[in-house]
Amino acid sequence: RFIVGYQHILYVPVMLVARVNLYIQSWLLVLNPRSKVPARKLEILLLLGFFSWVAYLVSFVPTWPQRLMFLFIAHAVTGMVHVQITLSHFAMDFYWGDGYQEPNHWVEMQLATSLDVDCPTWMDWFHGGLQYQVVHHLFPRLQRHR
């Protein structure tokens, strides 16, 4: 109840470090033997590769305090994407199925599980075009400037 009472204040600071939760959830999923992960070994290998790559890149930052500051700033900057994702996805239903049974079912699910975020033109840069989430889901390769 305490957090809910202050969520309007805590929302953005939490989103600045929300990426850490995605890391944790990824590992919990692939390491849970009861979870249905089609290519579990590949997923684990790719997660290990990602964290090795990040560790290698961060090793070029001279000191530990600078490394930690770099990681915090990098995650905080990407926190803007988390704000956009929560706005355009969490308000909608989730798809719990195993596949798309009908020919148009995929399109229906994209429309039912995401929404566009209306924002001023000057904020387009912060969202990177992802405020048009429905279009992004239907046409993921569509360039945002066209």
C-alpha cells in the first residue's frame, strides 16, 4: 500500500533500473525446468554471451566506480524505453496461447495486446517511434521517418 500511494513519484526512478528485472526474469525463465522454453540451451548460451560481451566492454572503463557509473547511466538512459513499454503494453491483455490458430489471429492479437501512446511531437525522439506500438507490432521493419 505504501508503494501504491507513491507510485506517481516512484514510477520513473524504478524505470531507470527496470532493466535489471528483465535480466533476472530471463534467468528465472531459462533455469526453471517447468517453463516451456523451446531452445533452452541456446537461450542460456546467448544470455551468457550477452553478459560476457557487456563485461568485456565494461572492462575498458578504467576504474570500478567509473564502471558502475557507466552501467547505471547506460541502464538509466534505456529506462526511457521501459517507460514506453509499460505505457503501451501493460495496460492491455496478455496473449497466453501457444500459437496463432486462425489466419488473421496474429493481426487480432497485435491489436489486442498493444496500444499507441499519444505524445507531443517533441517527444518523438525519446520514444524512437515506438509510441506507435500497434504499427510497430504489425510492421516491425517500417521506418519511423516515413
